[in-house]
Amino acid sequence: MLAGTSPVERRETTATEQREFRKLIERIGQDSGAIEVSGEPPVSSGLPYPRLVDIPGWDVLFDIPLNRYLDSPSVFPSVDFRILWLVGVTSSYSEKRLACIDMRHAQVKGLFIATYEEEYGSIGLTRQVRRAFERFLTRVTDRIAEASRPDVAYEWVKVASCDGELLEKIRNRS
């Protein structure tokens, strides 16, 4: 769910972008002393729906942007951040990453990331990941309940769960 009216479109990489990326990887490989660089271009599912990578702002789920966001004084990761609620999975060669962004509440914001092994498919979503997601959802729900109490003066609360580690940043009203 995105704020605003303009929809997100699926964008496939072009052949030119793939060639330029391959050249970049080959140059990095040569500079590091690699003998050979191998890789396959991305394969499209052919579906018309936007992927996680097509949604502006989704990269807040990576380590550096996430830490920047948690340390920032702003309630949103950027001025033009449009994601209100998102659940998705990104895939790499060896693992998948379950992601959830929940920015629907005015004061309480939540980000969840859990990595699991690709080879096991949905079975890879272990009990540990499910428990971490349940803890995250419980913490967000508890903070929302607290924020609605008249004796609590939150300006904002940021709740993040990264591979089972629960992080919180709280800013109280002055």
C-alpha cells in the first residue's frame, strides 16, 4: 500500500543495462585479480506486477539505509517516502529475505527483515523466523497501544527487527 495516487510500475532491466553491469563486474573482478567472472542475467517471471525492487524506498531494508533511518530525527526514511505497508520477499542465489514495512500509524513505524535459506523454499521460514516476526508484530502493536494513551508523549517510535534482533528508537515530545 502506497501513499499518493501514482502507481508503481514493474521495470525490467534492459539489455544495455545488463551489458553495462556485466562490464562493471568484470572490471571489478580484474582489479581484484579474478581470473574469470561468471553470472547470469536476471530472468523475468513475465508477471505484470511490480516487484519489491520496483517500489521506491524499499531499500530502507538494507543495513546502511536502515541504520541511517533509525538514527535520523525524522519519522520517515525520506521526505518523499510513500510506502505505508509492504510485505515481500527478495531472492538472491543462496538466500531469501522476508521483508515487512509498516508505516500506517502516525507515530509508530515498523521494519522487519529476516534472511532464510533459498534451498528450503517456504520450509526455510523456520520457527525462529516466525517467532521473530511474531515478536516484531507484538512490539509494534504494544507501542501503538502505548502511543494512544494520554500519559505517553511519543513523537515517534521506530521498531526494527533484523534477523531476530529487535531494535527500537524512541523520540519523546519536548
